[in-house]
Amino acid sequence: MRDVSIIGIGQTPVQEHWDRSLRHLAADAVLAAKRDAGIERADALYVGNMLSGEIAGQEHLGALIADFCGLRGIEAFKIEAACASGAAAIRMGYMAVAGGLADVVIVVGVEKMTDETGEAVAAGLALAADGDYEVPHGLTFVAINAMLMRRYMYEYGIEHQDFAGFAVVAHQNAVNNPNARFRSALTPERFASAPVVAEPIRLMDASPIADGAAAVVLCPTEQARAFALSVRIRASAVATDCLSLHDRRNPLRLRAVEESARKAYAQAGVGPDDIDFFEYHDAFTIMAALSLEASGFAEPGKGTQLAREGELALNGRIPVATMGGLKGRGHPVGATGVYQVVEAVQQLRGVCGANQLPGPRLGMTQNIGGSGATVVTHILEVSE
Amino acid sequence: MRDVSIIGIGQTPVQEHWDRSLRHLAADAVLAAKRDAGIERADALYVGNMLSGEIAGQEHLGALIADFCGLRGIEAFKIEAACASGAAAIRMGYMAVAGGLADVVIVVGVEKMTDETGEAVAAGLALAADGDYEVPHGLTFVAINAMLMRRYMYEYGIEHQDFAGFAVVAHQNAVNNPNARFRSALTPERFASAPVVAEPIRLMDASPIADGAAAVVLCPTEQARAFALSVRIRASAVATDCLSLHDRRNPLRLRAVEESARKAYAQAGVGPDDIDFFEYHDAFTIMAALSLEASGFAEPGKGTQLAREGELALNGRIPVATMGGLKGRGHPVGATGVYQVVEAVQQLRGVCGANQLPGPRLGMTQNIGGSGATVVTHILEVSE
């Protein structure tokens, strides 16, 4: 297997794009990534997307976007793994390059969600849950996370306000990200007084849906040495779990996060202590806590403590959501996993401005589908 | 890169499965393929599916089906490329094994379409076409193929009845396939008198939608030698084209078929004359003609001649649709590409009963998404 590097990145702002269609957003990101890498052609294009069929009225995104980006003819597919679709597409690109089936692969994650009503989007997101055993009982995706959060608070004696730190740090970091949806700081008081969405989840526990696209260009590290700004992919690891919470022995243990992180650490030959920053999947504050714990950054039940003690800030022990995370940058579901990797590359390149960490060497990204049923973890390293 | 073989196959009957849900169909095929291969575990599961979100109310099929098949925890994604989703998933499995990222991969194609109304299914299938430039003008998927067929008849001076042979040979072969949806022979007279769907397409030009699932197990050929019934994948090749007919210089040339077939022939080091049978994508009779021509089995405009002269029958020059094809076996869209490969493996194993070809060595399968925008071609060879 070949070592794989990222030689180009591109992204659109995450917002309500009333004047750009799904294909335009994807093209904006792909063309930016191509320019960034200084390449003209690619061997394949893999698209991460969850809801284009249901919301944008368009499947067959692979061929569509390849054509629209001036890449007509190349191999192109869409990959879907609910909210983990973006990183799943990167995983596919990684496989193609690592395995020697392609030399230059472009991966784009794209989602256009705000053209639809909130009800339609909620129904769309519920397709990530079990359509036979969860959704018919009235469970939305927020409700599933609310049950997890309630259970967590009960088991560990945690108050709702203990989760404030996750949202506060995300919003703080989003202030300096020109591509973030919400560039406003958040106080713990505002977190506490936000309206209830699905008890105990309040508005500021939840990440916002959005429109957006992000893209990366992959090639063998051997060839990437010609590019000054390349970043190596040290690990690419996937694990799954059952969709339904009721099938899990202990819903507070995200087994797929544990397994995906374990495999990633093993591939890279590192442990959590070696990771300089963590682009985690803070779709809800409860997911932030659970993924920190399952990834080895905190003991079970101690995730919120990291937030309370300031360890997740840019100058903390394990900075997270360094450009705003899902909460601050926004969560265009099928694009999110690619945004995470794009932002990690920015950190490793040292171009994050006010949010720049001091010389990070290893960054970890983790994209979670459903309530932890599909987890894709990547570890990226600054190139030598 | 490693040589890849197929060591197990499984399929459900193609029909209206009122008593099996989408996950049950997928599990039926996966468990049959596991039994056939004699394996218990796999490293990854890739799911080919187009419309589960729109029609079955379920995305996130990778984790769902992995869990339901007793494979909880393994890497699992859904791949979508319209009607080519099944073969696209096989392509992904091929990449994982060829590239050394996985040793045992299961690929399942599944689609459950008949729970919905015909209108909803037609709207779903139209998602394969261009949602901005084709569908809003009222074009259904049948209408797009009707335009192609009309143009073909005009350019080459072909009558509707000249297409009869494609449907007749498919139905003839389906008679002996216990998994086929329509096990009834078709006469040219019945073809001619079928009701019009979208002029000039009549009912017997079009393949039927259906429910069904098919699965294959892949592993490196080196390890496959332990399995008596393995079949080698000699080529796996993908090409794309623009979605819209109006963007193609000559709509009667399926460029992606040409390119996908060209790459496949080059990989296998063979030409059309070396292919013993062709599991082609006869979604419509016009697609049958165009894909035969673009794959090098007939000159442009001469595809129907092959059918008229009996060259597509089991004892002809290039047998097609040997177990009924999309027209006779049925076309559960995201599953079709896997059915084609499963049937090709059956031919190469010599287990096709009354439809068995005499000692075939090389079989080609070709799965087409949209009106030729994504094409996945595989060449399979009987193992030594």
C-alpha cells in the first residue's frame, strides 16, 4: 500500500446559499481545491452526500458533479453513510490512491439543506436512524440524542449546564473562521437560556443545518513531495455499530468510535496523548462528550470536565473544533466530514490566523453517522 | 495491486416481495453469499442502492445491513450511481481487495421498489437524470429513452419491430431462471402489440422495476485458490458522461460505455471477440442496441441486426442476458449490477442448467446509470 497525502483543499462558506445550487456549491469547492493543488485533471471523483435525493431532487451526483467541474469522463460515485458521508468519501479516495488504483483523486462533500422546510429536513435526517424501529415511534434525530443526553446526565450526575463548554468553545473558534455559519461568541448564560428543542437538548446544544461544500485532492505521498503544502494521511479507519440505541448494551459507550479510533491509533502508531488537536463531531453537545470519551481523551463520564476546565480551547490540552466545529461552522451533513479534514489541513499548514495552534504535528478528524453507527477517523500529519 | 476473485454469490428472487423488508432482502442475499463462500467474517461490506431514502424511508444502509447480517462493527458504506449503483459497489469492493486494504469484502446490491406507487417510483428514477435541466421539463426516465430511441430510428432507418429481438431473447432466457420476475416467453407479435408507454417505447421495450438483492464475496485470488468455485475479476472499469442528452454531441454514441469498455478490454488484454457472453444493461431495448454498439459488438446502427439474426441467443455469436437480463429477470435498480455479476459467475461455474453456455471462459458485465452517464464494466474469467 502507498502512503497518501492531501495536496489541495477547497471550501465554500457554510451558510444559507440561496443563489447557489447543489452542483454550484460542489464545483466551487472542487475548483478551489484543484487551484490550491495546481492540478488540472484527476483519475476519480468521489462525492460525499446524504440527502441530495430527498432534499435537492438529484441523485447520480458522481457523474453530474464530475461533468460540471470540467472532469467529464472520469470515475465518479456518491458515497452515503448518513452524517459520516463526507469522511466516507475521503476513505474511498484514500483506498483508491493507497491501493494504487488512482494517482490523483478529488473528494468533495456537499449538502444543500436550507431550500426545504424544517419538517422536511428533520424527516430527511431521521433516515439516518432505524426506519422500522425508531422513526415510526416518532423519534427524530434530535430526540434520539436527547435520550442519550438524559441517560448520560442520570448515570453520571451531570447537569445540563455542564455541557455549555462544548458550545462556547465552538462558537469562540467560529468567530475567526470566515467560512463559519455563526461567527458570534456564546456565553454560558445564553447557552442556559436557549429554548428547549427536545428536552434536555436546548437550541445551543445542537449544530445548525446549512448548505456547503468542501473538497480535498489526494495523491501518493511520493508524488506529493513536489507540493510544498501537502499533509500526510497517517490513518484512515472505519467502524460501525447498530443503528438503534435499543440494540446497544450500553448506549453511553460509542463502540464504533472506540473501534475506529483504536484502529486509527494503531495505523499511525500513536495514542491520544500524541494528538495535537481533534476535529470532533459535535453535532450535539452529548456527542461531543461521548466521542471525547470513546476516543480516549477522557474517562467515561468525564467528557464535560474537559470542557469545564478549558482543556478544549485553542490553548488547552486537546483543542477541538478549532474552526468552529459542527456547532459554530455549521453542519451541512454530507459535507461535514470533508470540512473537518480541510480545517485540519489548514491547522497543519499553519494558515488558521487567530485560531492557529502553535506548530501542531498530528491532527485527528472524526465524522460520525447517526447516533454513532458509522464512524470514520483520520489522523493527519504535517509533511516533513 | 492484487488480483481479485469472487468466491461466493447469493441472490433473492426478483419479484414483488410483500413479506420481506429492504433489510431482509439484503440479508437473504448476503447470508446466501457467505454460505456459498463458506466464510463467517468479512473486513468490509459495501452496499449498492439508489432509492432507499426516497422509497424505503431508510438511508445509512451500510451500518444497518452489516448489523442485520451479523457483521456489526465492520466498515460499511452505501454507494450510489443511479442504476449503476450495484456495479459501483462491486468496484469499491474490488478497490479495497486489489489495493490490499481488505482481504474479504462482501458487496450487496439491494432495492425495494414495489411498496410505492408507480408515480413515486417514476419520480425516484428521474433522480438519475438532470434535476435542473431535464426533469423540470416533464421528462421521465422512460421519456428520455424514448427520445433516444426515436432519434436512433430516424438516423438509421430502423423500425420499432426491429428491436423485438432484445426483449424476445431476454424473456426466453428468463423462462429457465428460477429467480427471474417474468418466466414467460415473448413472441414478436406480443412485443409489437404491447401498449405504448412513451412513444416509440412500448411496454415490452422496458424492463420492470422489482424488489431484490444480490451479493458477492471478494478476496485476493491468491487466497481464492482454496475455493473450488472462484472466478477471477480480470477487469473493473468505470467511465462517466454528462447526465443530460442535450449536452452530448451525438446522443447515439454512449461515450461512457465506449470508454469503460475500452479500459476493461485493455486491463484484461482482450477484445470484444474474446468475450463469450455479455450481461448487458437492457433497461430499454434502445439501451441494449446502443451498449452493444459502444462496447464494440456491433457497428453504430447495427445493434438490432445482431438481435434479428439470432446472434444474441445462447447459441449465438455473443449471448446476452443469459438469465433473462433486466427485461426478463427484472431491474431492481441498485441491485441490478450485482445480479449481472452473480449470473456471470453462475455461467462461468457452469451451473446455469438449461441456459448454460458451453464452457465459457470470459464473461463481461456492464451496468449503466442514467441514460449512459455512469458505466461500470467488469470482465470475469473462469478460474484455472
